[in-house]
Amino acid sequence: MHHIYDIDVRVPMRDGVALAANVWHPAEGTAPTLLVRLPYGKDVMGDVSAGTPMPSLLALVEAGYAVVVQDCRGTHRSEGEFVPHMADRADGEDTVAWIAEQPWSDGTVGMYGGSYLGMVQWETAVAGAPALKAIAPAVTSIDNYEAPWYSAGGALSLSLVTLWNAMMYTADAQRSLAAGEGTLAQVQQLGQALLSAESLNEVLPTAEVPVLKAYGKWWDDWMAHPSHDEYWDAMELTPELKNVTVPALNIGGWYDLYIGQTVRTYTTARQKAGSAQAREGQRLVIGPWDHLSASGVYPDRSFGPLASTQMMDLTGLHVKFFDRWLRGDTTALDGVAPVKIFVMGLDQWRDEQEWPLPDTRWTDFHLTSAGHANTADGDGVLTTEPPAVVERDTYLYDPRRPVPSAGGASMPTTPGFCGPVDQRAVTSRDDVLCFATPVLDEAVEVTGPVSLTLFVSSSAVDTDFTAKLVDVFPDGRAINLCDGILRARYRGGLATEELMEPGTVYEITVDMTATSNVFLPGHRIRVDVSSSNFPRYDRNTNTGGVIARESEEQMIPAINHIHHGPNHPSRLVLPIIDRKDQR
């Protein structure tokens, strides 16, 4: 099929603002259309998919699809003002309607793309755009508080928020300058901040990072709303999934900052979407990937030759999915399982029928010690036997000396900061508690959601608790799998703050998202507990005050206790899968 490529096509919105799009469409006849909407500049999109958790644009064109790549309102070549998440619902709806009216369109539209490009798909789907038939959102979220900007435990996703805002503000300031507004000094300041984004994380109070505060806009709103209040509720789409009538191909990564949201959106849409087709048409694919890289190769751990999107043919899966829902090819997805996950440890892909897996055996691994679980060389033990001894472990959490982030589902995706990273860099610290099983005689598979229930007390009225699931290799390497954080004031929910009474024991649960890993014979299962993971998350000042507004002088150390034993059953809850025949 011969295609025409039109650059900077103006697409009119209901309020008269025109958005710019690049369009690949057939020279004659009509085609189903795939839409990508992004705030990062459509002209760099090209074939940006290589090495990311997204399909190849050119391969989609070759498969006979028209493709429209559009700049979100107020970004790059589009008119209007950019405010994250604010105009995407109406603009998505209007763009889908515009596509359906074009002479080269057959009237059906699908959407794809990752991160912000995924959020806008859900916005358009809940709006009920009639021509929209399917979406393929990757590494994304329908709750902007829980991911990306804050977290499921109420801590600010600091390193991501500073980096993303420096990036978006720099682009915005350049755009203003080109329009004869703003100043060159402002562009230079923001550009400099972007180049040294790590240093922005060190500035206190957080809300007053000078260059971001000076630019204002939505930074001030995000900082003013540390709880999941009405401000965030207005952007949350979970209650509106009942309006979604299109199937979705949900794509995630075990080391992607949205992994918790990806699996939650899938399971919720399977139950709550607004049509049988949408509920049954949900699909889930999770690889050993992070937010930007989908090779499965990291300095401290490589997931083997099968791990990449190229090897598992993510683009081909998109074509089959869109052929089914846009072209009406009812056989296109024959033999393709609804859930496809990469099982780390075995380093293989596996087809499943649902998530969580139906044969999951939820198993308590109790935390126990003789009171000295500090460091990887301490006496902390994980055991499936409930401990008989009453004991507690104690450490000092000093926000001036936080535990540095080492790997995880984080941004930026720089080596050592993101993905699987050897934890020996941080577990020599006495403010990290480590609880490990004995060396395993046989393989143990953990696939599904992971959580840690702790009985805690503190000298402070508020503090954080972090948890990290770790695979300890025979050679001593300790590779992180998934993790979580809970700000104690949000132990009863993200909308309400409730301070602690110093010395009182509270039962809390840390959501550690999900993973799929086989702990091989000779390995050990370990959970690492502390009170900071910086700069991935902001530091709790331990005062009970407004953390983002507090200076270093206001920070106080907290003496934190983890209680375990018969009356305080602190435990790691693991989804154990026992399929001997598959080993």
C-alpha cells in the first residue's frame, strides 16, 4: 500500500484551538487509523519504539494502518496552553472524531503508546469516543497520584517529579521565548536545572526548589496537595472505568514505575469496564523492563536472549490486537493468551489465563530475629513457621542521612538507580534491616502481588517504612525484585492523615507492587526494611508537619522499631506458584 506522509496537519478542537499532527495515510482508499498523542514533540517520534516498550510505528504503517501522531495541547507545534492531564479528555475525543471524518479513514480508530501517551488513551476511552475501538496503553496509570507523581504509600516520587518538571518547563519556556514572551535567562536556568536534575533532589524545602518554584504552574499545585484529595480525585479514572467499552492491551515492566498501576488497571477493567467486550478483551503483557528500556539487559543482571520486545514481537502483538478490534478479524488473536508474563529466574515468557494466577498460594513468611537484623550480616530470618519469641529490631532513621536509592521501578532510568541492582551497596548500613530465608534446596516461584505487613512503633509522630524483595544469589549478589514505601500518616488511606502516638505499636501494610521470579536452588529470599529510599522518594522529616515545606533544620531523627513474635506477626506475604512439572 502506498502511503502519503503529511506534516503539521491542523486538527481543530471544540474551543477553536488547533492541534498539530503528522499523518501517514493511504494514497487511495481507506484504512483503520492508529492515534498517538504526546506532549514530548511529535517530530522526534519517528520510529522511537526501538528498545522501548512500544511498537514500531513504521511496521504499523506497513501492516496497512494509517497513523496519526499529535502534539498535546500547548506542546511543540500545537496551540493552547499545556497543563498536565487537564485537556486530554476533550482533545482526545475531538481528535478521534476528526480522524473518523477524514477521506482516508475507514471510521475506526485505535490508540497506542507508553507513559503520558498511555494516560491520554484512558482519558479518551472513558470519554466514550464512538469511533475508538481499542487501546494499547503501555507503562501507564489511571490514578496520577498513586503513579507517577506520588505513590501508593503517600511519598512524593521526588526524582521523577523534579526531572519531568524540569524537562516540561524547559520546553515550555523555549516555546514562550519563540513566541516573544519570557526571557532567555529563564530558558537557560531551566536548561541548566535539567542537565543537573539530580541536584534538584537535594534542595530543601522540596516545594521551594528555586528554578521549579519560580516557573510555578502545576508544580505549586502538586506540592500543595500531598494527600490523595479532591485535586487528585478529579484526575483519577478508576471510578470511570464503567464508561470504557473498548478492549485494552495493557503493557508493563517489572521495573517500571507504573507496574502497580498496570496490574491494578487490568484487574479492575476486567471486572468493571462498561461492556462484556471491554471486560473480556483486556490483555496483559509484562516484561523484565523499566520505563524506557525494554532490552532486559542491566549491568548487574541480564534476563537473557528472550527478554526484549523484539524477541517476543511486541509490534506483531499490537498488529494482531488491532486487526482483531479495528479490522474485525475474529481469528487474529487465536492462540494468544490473555496474559503473557516474563518469569525472571527461569528467564522465560509464560502464557497465563488470568491475573493474579488462579493457582496462587498466598504464603506468610514471618520476620524474626534475636533483635539484630541490622545489615545483611545481621540475624534477621524469614520463616514460614510463626515465631514463638517476642522480639523487636531497632534502627535510627536520620533524614539527613537517608538510604540511597539502589535500583527499583524508578525514574530517571540511569544504571544503578533503576532496574535490578546489587543491594550490597546499601545493606551494609545499620539503618537497613534484612530478613532472609535459609539457602533454598529447591526452586520457589513468586508470581503476583507482594506485600509486607509490619508491626511498628516510632519515637516520632510520623515516619516512613520501606520494603524491598530481594533475590540473594549464591555468589552474594542481592538483586532487588519489587518494593514499596508507606508514609505512616497514610496508614489508614491516602486521603486522610493520622499521626502516630510515639511508642504505640501500629499494624501497617506496605504495598510492594508485583513481580514474577523463580528463586533457584542455592538462592535465598530476602526482604529489606528501612525508612528511606532517596531520591526516588522524598525524605520524611519525621515532624508530622507539611514535609514539602520543611527545611533541613526542621528535620528530626526517628528511632524506629519493627516488632515480631506471637502478638505482632510481622510478615511478608508472597504469592507462591507450585508447578513442579514446569521446572
